[in-house]
Amino acid sequence: MGGLIYRKKCRICVSFCGSRHNTMRAVVVFAICLMAMAMATTPETFDERGIIINLNNGELCAISLQCKSSCCHRRSALDLARCAPRAAENEACSKKSLYGTYYYCTCEDGLKCEGDWSIGGSIVNTNFGTCVDPHN
């Protein structure tokens, strides 16, 4: 039974391509060429700005994971969220949010957002504080 199915496929292939062996060889060569082109492409040859992820500051976002800065910021609940820079020392900051968007961005690396934390604040996104250097 398997031989009949194989023969039928080959007859179809022969009718379209003329030869069953040349078709497979052409597919393999085409696949190798595609892989070679993909491997030869370096990050410098294409725009590193993304459409869905790797977004620059100021671009519309839905969650912080999309932004290069890791902060998807909105001014109010009705505003559109945009990627924004993370908070520097002595600036207002938000603790980590369940929603992935912030009214104030999280602190830059090495800084800590010092402020009150509550479960209710996590739910309604009101856990705010100030960025401080934990080593001082």
C-alpha cells in the first residue's frame, strides 16, 4: 500500500517537474541557499527597531516587555501607553506592576524603588515611591 502512495506522489511530481529526483535536489539546494543567506545576515544589516518588540521611547506599547527601556508608561488610565526611560535616582517610581504598564517607570539598574507596598496598590497600580541608591 505504501508503495502505491509513493508512486502516485511521484507521478504527480513527474507531471509537474519532469523528474522526481531533480525536484528533491532543487528543494535541498534552495533550502541550503536560504540558510546561507540567513546566516550571512548580521545585525548591522537590518533596522534594529521592532514593530511589536524592541520599541524605542515614545512609541505606543501595550506592556513593558515590548520596550527597549522595559517601561510602558501611561499618564492616566485613559491615556495610550508609550515606551519611556526608566526612572533615575530621586525620581518618582512604581514598584513592579501586575499589568506591565506604569504610571511611573521602574528604577534604572542598581537603584531601588523605596516606598509603601500593598496588595491593593498592586491591583490598582498605585504602589509609588522614589528611586534611591541602596548602597548609600
